[in-house]
Amino acid sequence: MKKILILGAARSGKSTLANMMAEKSGCSIISVDAFISAFQENYPETGIRHFRGNNHVIAPFIASYVNALSYNHPELNFVVEGSQINLDDAIELFSAKLDIIVLGYPRLTAQEVVSNVRKYQKPFDYTVALSDKELFDIASRHIEYSQFLEKECKKSNLAFYDTSNHRDEILNKIIRNLT
């Protein structure tokens, strides 16, 4: 396994894929969401918050962390996962050192996304407190983002995996291709 960055739309399988990689190869997982939570709780003055468009603030921090980690522990393999790093920053800050995998669901309807979220949500997920209408609006934006990512990945020659259908099969295929 190599050093990998997984990004993409929310609920597209990023954390699941990272966990599968860790289980298969023993690599470490670096969760961008965990860093954002730590900043939000301990350094609120940074303005780093979940769902706040912090992409351009958090990405350089994560890149510096990855660079330091790679320098101090070159033998360490890891997976960085999170939806808070946008594609342009990923290409600029990470492509020289990490393989980039992008996940999305450009072919689902908003109702299908809502159904999937309700089916797989955990009791602590933020989605539990949302109405189906609120979740529908969010899902619509994530579908548009998935469509954007798919188009931009083709332009940039990056690996985009459509998890719209047969998500588990797609994630297992990615694992097989990496090992």
C-alpha cells in the first residue's frame, strides 16, 4: 500500500474505503474531519469549522502534517481521508507525494442519497438531526459536486470512482487494484 489521499462527496465511501485499506494493509488513517474537530474545539479563533468552506485553510495544514510525517517516518504508509479538501488543493498540495482517489455518486437521485444516508447513518452522525427535506437539499448539492468531481478528474487524469451503484463492489475493486 502507498500513501493515499481519498476525497470526494460526503457519504461516498471515503471513510469506509480508508478503514478497508487499514484493515487490509495495516496502514494508518489520517482523518481530516478529526483535525477540523480538534481545531473547532481547541482553537476556535482559527475559524476552522465543519461545513464552513475551510478547504483552503485546512488543506495546507494537512499537507504540512503529511510532509512532516513522511519526512520523519518515510516507511510509514497512511491514508488521508476527508471531504474538506477540494480537488484543486489536492492536486497542488498532495499529488507529488500521495496517490489521489476521488469518490462520488453522480448518477444517484437526491431521494436515493437520502435513503442511503438513513440506511447507513450511525447514532452520532449529524444527519440524524436533519429532516428528510433538509437532507434532500444537502444531497442535491452533493450530487452536483459529484458530477463536478467526475468531470474535473477526467480533465486532470485522476482516478474517479463512481459509487452510485454497487458501492461495496467498487470499494473492493479499489482495494484489489492497490494491493
